[in-house]
Amino acid sequence: MKATGIVRRIDDLGRVVIPKEIRRTMRIREGDPLEIYTDAGGEVIFKKYSPIGELSSFAAQYAESLIKGTQLAVIICDRDHCVAAAGLPKREVLERRVSPALEDIMNSRRLFTATEEAYPALDGVDRKICVAAPILASGDVTGAVALLATDSAATPTETDIKLVTVAAGFLGKQMEE
């Protein structure tokens, strides 16, 4: 754990304010769920909760199925990190931060298909987004499913677009249950 040097008091309702700098660095937004952990040493730890993270093994199986139908690399992300992948070396992509472009795609709540501009999917990974769909659960954006191309000029087929749309819808329904 890294000390920040910031000290906050708990108010009369038991609340504590997480400083803006930490929220920005950790990409914690208003309304984001946080898990609370304690340990024997008396530490209290807040961790961002990822509903997709709980489905990561299921998401990995879904990604493996998608690559068979599309022949394009697949990533499934929560709002911040890649939680499942197929067609890419997993150690290179799992837990990588999503790119600002993929974050914008999620926030737009609309399907994205590459036309003229190619955007990176993950920080530090060269593959570009071919098609991406946000995962919506109970009206909230919880992540995205994306197909990645090796060639920036790759155009997704209608089948690729439909498969990604169905995958995002299905994963969103799984999180609602």
C-alpha cells in the first residue's frame, strides 16, 4: 500500500470524503460502487467493485466463443480494465486500463464501428477497435465488448457487429440477475 499523506475525519454520519485527486487517479466516479475490506491489522480498504469482474471466467468463455465466429481478437472490459480476452496474449492485456477512446465509446452508450478513424482499445496495446458495444445493466454502463483488428483499415462485417451487440446485451442481462 502507498501512503498519500492525506488525512480525513469521519463526520457524524460515518462518512469520509475521498479526495478529488485520488478519485481522478483511480477513475472513481460519482455513484461508483466500492467494496469495503478489513484486515487483522485494523486497515480498512476501499476497492472499486466490478460486476463484470465477478463474471470474468464466464466472460472469458464468451470471448473464446466470439473469436471462433469473427476471427478477430476479442476483449471484454469493465469500465476501467480488461477482464477477459481471446486471440491475444492474456498476460499482455488482462488488467490493462481501457483507453480514453474506449471509455468515450462506453459513455456514449452506442455501438461503435470503425470507419475512417482507428482508436486503440487498451493503454499500451497496439490493436485498434474494429467494433465495440457498451454493456448496460439496469441502465448503467458496466463495461464493453470489443473486437480488435491488426489492420487499422479493417472493416467489421454485419455478422461481427451483430455478435458484439448480442454479447454486450447478454452480459448485461447476466449482471442484472
